[in-house]
Amino acid sequence: MDSHREWEMARDGLISVVTELGFEQELGEQIARQLGSPKAMHRMTVYLENVRPQKVELVVDEMLAICSEIEEWRKKKEAENANARYNEILYYGLDSDDGEN
């Protein structure tokens, strides 16, 4: 399955659950757009199916929590990559292939 189709299926599933709970379709569309990835949308869909919140504030709060966790994960991966590069520099030194030997 291509990534665009996977994204569409995740979005449609999320919107379906949002409307089943009695909220506007536009809320589901905005949540899907904000979350961005099929994995995040699936996580939100599972939350909605299990918790079945009755207030829009709870729905938005969960969306923001998921977005926050995704951002923290990105920061962690960025820091890990920077640390790995730093350790390479410590171990191998800086490249001096610029002709200044």
C-alpha cells in the first residue's frame, strides 16, 4: 500500500470515529491534518474508540498530547544523531581531506 493511500485510510477512519461520537467532520479533518502521520491518526482513533470522550476539549487535549510526544521523540532522535556524530569526531578526529596536509 502506498503512503498516500495509507494516510487517506487513517484520516477517513479518524473522521468516521469523530463523527460517530457526535462531533463535526471538520474537527476530524483538522485533527488528521495536525497529527500528520497514519500512525498518529491511528493512535488517536484508538483513544477515541476506547475512551469515547463527550467533550471536544478532551479530544483536542489528546491530540495535543500526541503531537507533544511526537515532537519530544523527534528532539530525542536529533540529540542522539548529534551525539553519535560528536562521538565519531572524538574517536576519528576531524576530516582533513581539504588538501592542507
